[in-house]
Amino acid sequence: MFSPASLLSLSSLYVLLVLLSCFYGGVSSVPTKVGKGYRLISAEETSDGGFLGHLQVKQKNSIYGPDIPLLQLYVKHETGDRLRVHITDAEKQRWEVPYNLIPREQPPASTQTIGRSRKNLLTVSELAGSELIFSFTSDPFSFAVKRKSNGQTLFNSSSGGSDSFGEMVFKDQYLEISTQLPKDASLYGLGENTQPHGIKLYPNDPYTLYTTDVSAINLNTDLYGSHPVYMDLRNVGGEPFAHAVLLLNSNGMDVFYKGKSLTYKIIGGVFDFYFFSGPTPLDVVDQYTSFIGRPAPMPYWSLGFHQCRWGYHNLSVVEDVVENYRKAQIPLDVIWNDDDHMDGHKDFTLNPVNYPRSKLLAFLDKIHNRGMKYIVIIDPGIGVNSSYGVYQRGIANDVFIKYDGEPYLAQVWPGAVNFPDFLNPKTVAWWGDEIKRFHELVPVDGLWIDMNEASNFCSGKCTIPKGKQCPSGTGPGWICCLDCKNITKTRWDDPPYKINASGLQVPVGFKTIATSAVHYNGVLEYDAHSLYGFSQAIATHKALQGLEGKRPFILSRSTYVGSGKYAAHWTGDNKGTWEDLKYSITTVLNFGIFGVPMVGADICGFYPAPTEELCNRWIEVGAFYPFSRDHANYYSPRQELYQWKTVTKSAQNALGMRYKLLPYLYTLNYLAHTSGAPIARPLFFSFPAYMECYGLSTQFLLGSSLMVSPVLEQGKTSVKALFPPGSWYSLFDMTQTIVSKGQYFMLNAPLHVVNVHLYQNTILPMQQGGMISKEARMTPFTLIVTFPAGASEAQAKGNLYLDNDELPEMKLGNGYSTYVDLYATLKQGSVKIWSEVQESKFALEKGWKIEKITVLGLSGSVDTSGLEINGSPVANGAINGSPVANGASNIELSSMKQMHLQDVEDGVGKKSLMVELSGLNLYVGKNFDMSMKMGVQG
């Protein structure tokens, strides 16, 4: 939804900053080197196999405040592939990300260790694990992390006399640490921001982490989420090695990436580093999500198409939208309401005039019977209104964030609001009760939690004005109408170091909760700010799971490390421009790395208005986002996909393919939940040795093998696409083949065409599609088997996960799920295809069958000398396109020649064969094996 910061361009923010700068003292200059660092004065091994030391500051200074004189260092190899380095105040407990939000091992309590650990320094200067080695230098203290297998240095905090950064600094409100980097390291992550240069971090671009309601149209700016993690991919002599570094710290920070170094400047908390050894990108996200929490299992229907708009003024408009999608024959699974359904923008209410409950329930009965779902928005701000039950119960339960002992007053859509404190267990219980009450009022199928950075239309300490209505009910609702005063009396509201907030170093409390406000147990908003949306997602997830025992679906705007365990994400307020279409790919890919694989951008742009051509091209990308939703702004023209005939056709093509791919996408959802593997991935995940794709941000993979190469420029009817080495088959026309040596190809891409290619050695499960996922998932299966074009020997693999998607857990062994491994080989003129089924019961009860198998990349002739299924001959001498058996079966065999698109320099026409077996009757839930003896010529 729109917000004040969404409307503020960077230029207008700058004007505002100038006005504020007098009051806030302006922006301080940033010294290159702040201190002389620390020296290690004691060290010992701990009983749990860790390393405990104490660091003493070498020379105090007053830049950004006094140094903390004595630090505790704790190092431990927590697993074979994860190393933790934790540095905190040795004499006083400091703020850390709460251990109940992200469960992890507790380091030794500093006050208990300081007395007993002042021992002689250990003679060893390194601590070796199975994959990673921690080493240190005592004076000035620095540490390095190396890869054991090849000695490669992954992190090195020593300045080594470098001019680019100094020694480690640890003050109450300013922490600084750096690492050296090799020039050939490719870095990814550090979000959320809109990165104009693509997925690779770009030297000297600003990377500020602080959850902020600033529109995603603003480039290189701290946005809605905070993810202080990066992946580092290096190619050493042709061999790729990836690792990741997480700094688990929720305070605001600037990260300065200069190519050969990376420096963190943080305004509080501790250094709590986690190093993940990889060595493949998939290994990295597996290790990372194993620590922060595996991505949430998503219901099957959530992988269908979603339609939303801020501005569906009454229920009849929503009913018309659903009916128009049906008439246009465009698939649709979920219809959404922004706050139009609410009474006066208040959470958990219905507008009695525009969304009368009786009519809404009748509408929901109708769409629920079809299998469609309904989701509404809720914002965290609870309207201050003595007649509003949600507010009354919140006050009675004392659930709100406080300032000067009273609930902190802010303004969002309802006008004056208080913000629930989700760090308070009482708040979590109250929130769950309010969701339960609302669900009894309206049986929604999921919740959309927005504005949870938290967004505030005002700044400072506010009071409700006397003698005037606020908001007035006319004009923009995001204009602050409370009586507010700036807060500068504490060091939390005006910290000594100014992070680059909103891209302009605005005050950290600007248009959010005052940073000196207080949470449960005295926790400062200053420390917990970036956790707000994360803590709300946890509370919302708990509430939804407790309702009917169903799998929750939550969409959250603000995210933090671990949010993917509870919620999906969309990229926020984007613009209907070609640039924003392109940027969306990078943000979606980044969130896969962050452990939030269910992610997408507002298709066609949130505002102000896309062109018809842009909306055509955007649905051709958005149909392949993991989370696929069209969403538009109150002030934009209508942009549902049926509004233009050309977009209708593009949507039918692209979403038609998505709905055929739903079993594949759902299997990827399962793999994400069990291993962290992103659904949408950069190409380097599957081709980490192929350096050409390290910075590629205009194409992406779904899973390991399906590549989307969209048109991202106005007026183009072709696209230049990079194809890593191997054979690639067009999914929309499987007779079209590309055999690449690792090169670019120019692909035809008329207005209604998006190029999607399937890689060799793959078995892709598909179904026949439909207008709704409930229907599509019950259609017969097709298996697409891809071998390298013309190969004489090859193998292919695939998998398929099926379950009752309403169950909270997504796992095998509960009697309501089936997992199938699929295999194929090509050898000595014989094609063999078989399956190995785990937990067959569920799939057999559903009656799912494989009706067709298509094999791509064969060479030779279609002179079939034998077809066997489950060891029994089916027929001999089958005629192309005719039944294989005499009335005993409906199986038909057909073949088509595949045309090869060649590089300009290679004009030799090559051919391979596509062989298709249809009319099969193979149960998905039963092991099968099939073999064909072909006239294959090696």
C-alpha cells in the first residue's frame, strides 16, 4: 500500500533533510579510521570445544562515544560447516537478537567468565574445524576464517596497513569491523534494496540495512527488510567455491563494499558472525536456512495466480473481477482486498455498507466451493478509538509499545494508532485472539501484514489535536495531522553515527516509531526496530496455525533474518516502468538467497500506470515469479490482466504454462522447505563454474533446470539470452533446441511469447493446467525427459512431491504425502525410464496417473523394436502415431524432428528427435519402469 515515504522521492526527502538538519545537528563526517583496535589479553579452550578470550582496547578515543574497554571473544565450530565468532562487552550484557526469535546456542555469560579466564595466552593461534579454520593475531587483534580444503581466506579483519579501513572498533553506539576481499570475489545479498546494477554487489554502491517504508522505486536505499548476510562466490582455477557470512545484528548499519574490502558500521548490538562453508551455492543456502529456519511450507493454491488492488471500493467490484477472469479464461486462484473492506481503515473490521458481512459470506461460499481463496490486509497500527473493541482489549491487556510510560502514539491509515509490541508474550496471545475473532467474522484464507517496518505518517512525540478531525477524511490520508514534536533528548533518537537511512541519513526515528520508545522488558525500539515485521510474522503464523490446524499463508512486507520460516514476501511499492520490471528479478533472486523463496513483485507495477506493452511483458515474467500477484494502486487505472486483449493473450500463454508447471513448483516448495533451495535462482546456482553468468540478472532459473529469458525492454520482439553449455529445449515448442557451448543466442520473442527452456538431464513433471489450481492438480501427468541432443549415452533425473496441502507440516511419513524419484537412462540404443515411490498411499488414493512421456534429444530413427512397461512387452513394430497394441491399449507412439538454433558462426544444421508416448495409464503412486529399444545411431 502507499505510504508517505513511498510518495517522497529522494529529492523531496533531501529538502526535508535540510529542514531537519538544523535541529538534528546535520550529518557528521565519517572518519576513515576511528581507533587503534584491541589486543588479546587472555584465551582458553572451553569445555564445549570453543575458544574464549578477552580483548582490551589499545587506545581510547571519543569519536562516536567512549570505547568499551574490555570485550569477550567466543569462537565455536557449531557444526562441520558453520563457524560462529561472537564478540560482546565482557562486563555488561548488551542487546542481541532475542534467542527465542532465532533459536541458537547461548555463548558463555560474560560476567561469569571474566574472572576465571585471565590465563596465559594459548600458544596456538588457530582453531580448526572439519571445513573452516579460525585464526587470530593478538596485537592488534584481528581474526581470519579460512577454508580447510584449499587454504583460501574467506574473511580477514586485519587492516594490514590498508588505507581503506582501520582496526576493529567497539563502542556502545558504534561498532566497526572490516574484511579484506580478493578482487575476483562475486558478492550477493545485503538487502533489502533495489539494486540497479543487478544481483552482484557493486563497489561503492551504498548498502544500508534498516527496515524502512521507502518505496522500492528508490535505488540503493534501505527498504522494507534487513538481511545482513552475503554470499561470496569465487572461481579458483576453474573450480567454484561459495560461502556465506551472516552478521546477526538487528541494529541499523551501513555496509561499505569497495571491491577489495567490506566494512560494517553498526549503531549498536554485538558482533555475532556466522560463517557457512558451502562450497556450492545450494550448500550455502542449505547451511544458512538450517540455522535461521527452513522456509515455510506453502499451500498448493498459493502457487496459483493472485489478483489484488487498493481501490476495490465495494464487494460488487471484487465479484466483477473474479467473474471477468473467468470470462477471459485467465487462471485465478486468490482474490485479495487491501483496506477497502475495513470500517474506517481499522484492522479486523468490515465496512457495513460496502462489504456487508452477509453478502461477503455468500461470495466466499461461492468462491470457496470452486477452490478459490480470499486474503485481506492487516496493518500493525491499532486505531485509538474508545468504541473499537480491538483497541479496548489491547489497552486492557497492556500490549502496546510505550513512550514515557504511555502507549506510543503514531498515525497510519485509521488516524491515531498505537503499535502492538510483539516481543511481549501477552501481545502475541492478544493478537492471536483478535485474528480468531476476525476469522469467525470472515473466514479468510491468509493474511497480508503490511506497513510493518513500522511505518508512521508522523515523527517524534505526538498528541491527538483538540478541536480538529484527524484524519480529516478529505485529501491524502498519509499527511500527518497529529500535533508532534521532534525528540532529540536521548542518544537513541540522535545517535552519534548517522547511518544512511532512506538514502539521505535522515534521523533513525523518521516516519517510524521513536527509537527511544520501549518494548517489553525495557527493550529499546532503537535495538529492536528491524525485528518488528519479523516478530509480527511469528505472532501471525502462530495465530493462523492455531485456528483450524491448516497450513498458514502470510505475506509480509517487512522481513528480517529468518522471516522465510513464517511468511512470503513481495517487493513492495514498485513502479510501472521497464526499469522496475528489470529490477524485480534481482530482488526476487536475492530473497531466495535470504531464505525467503516465496517472493514476487507487483505485476505490471503498483503505480502509476503501466503501458499495455509493459503489462504484456510483465505477466510473462510474473507468471514465473514464485509468488505471482497483480497489484495496483488506488490512484492508478485498472490493470487486471483482462483489461487489454493483448495482455489477456499473454496471460493465457504464460499463466497457462505456470499452471501446467504447478507440480514442479510445488515440489520446489517442498525442496525449499527441506533444504532451503530457492525456487527462483540465479543461473550460477546450477552453473557455478561458468563465470559468464555470475552477474546475469536478466534471466533466472526455476529450480535447477528451467530457465526463463524474458523481454525486458520496450519495443523488442527478440531477446539476447545466455545459454550455459549443454542442450536446452523450448518448453512452449519442444521441437526447438539449442545446443550451446556457453554463448548468447538471439531468440524470437513476439509480444505474446516468453522464452522458457528446459536443460538436459532433467525429468520435468507437468500436468494439463486449468483455470484454478484445485482443478489443475487433478489432471493427468506428463513427464518431459531431456537428454543431451544426439548423445549415445546419457541419464536424467527428476522428482515429484505431492501432499494434502492443508496440513500444517510438509513432510513424508504422515500418510498424506507421496514422494517420487524419477530416473531415465539412454544406453546402447535403449531408453529406460523408471520411478521409485516413497509413501505411495496418498497418491494412489488420489488416483493420479501419468498419461504421457516425452523424450527429447534422441538421435537416429523411430524404428521401434520393442516397448516394455513393468517388464511386459506392449507391442512390436508400432507405427508412428498409431496404437501400439491391438486394442489392448490406447498407447500411441509419435516422433518429431527437433530443429537446432545455431550460433551465427555455426551454420551446420543439426537434428535430434522428440519421441512421445501418449495414452499411458501409469499410477504416480506405484513404481513403474519402461524401456524402449530405439534405432538409435551413436
